[in-house]
Amino acid sequence: MITIKIYKDRDNIASIQLDSNGEAQDITNLTRVHMTLGDLLVDSSIHAGVFDWASFGTSGQLDIAAGHVSTLTKGEYTSVLTVYDATYPNGLVWGKMIAQIE
């Protein structure tokens, strides 16, 4: 399981690569992304600018800039990442990661 760090009130970006069977996936066709951080759901349809899948999405890179989400609470969470596109309109759980909020 991977670990990402999110710095509260900072501009840092956590980058992760979305792989399937060891192959980076082109994620440029995603329509929505959300992840849980404890009781908080960070959703691209609500929290504009937190997730960037367009800039480096052809290489599977998802950038997460959640430091300025106002309700973010410091701590360590097992986070679930869910992605949406035309094939998976109800969402596809990509997996879990550890999110450390400092």
C-alpha cells in the first residue's frame, strides 16, 4: 500500500501513478475522482482543483493537491480512491492508500 503526504494549508502536490497489472493506465478520460480522508470525502465535483488527471494522465499520473480543503483534519487515514469515466459511471474503486495529513 502506498503512502502519500498532504500538508494542510500548503500548495504541495502528491503524485500517484494508477497502474493495472503493472502497466500505467491512461486516465485522461476520467470524469470524476474522489477519495476518503477519514470521515471527509474529497470529491473533484465539489473540490475543484484538488485532482489533476489531465496534465500527465496519459502516463497514469494523478496529482492530488488537497492541502487547501478547508475541512481537512491532521492525522493518518486509510484512504479509498474511486475514479469515474464513461465505462464506470458509478465509480471504480482503484484501491487504498495511506494518507498522512500534516
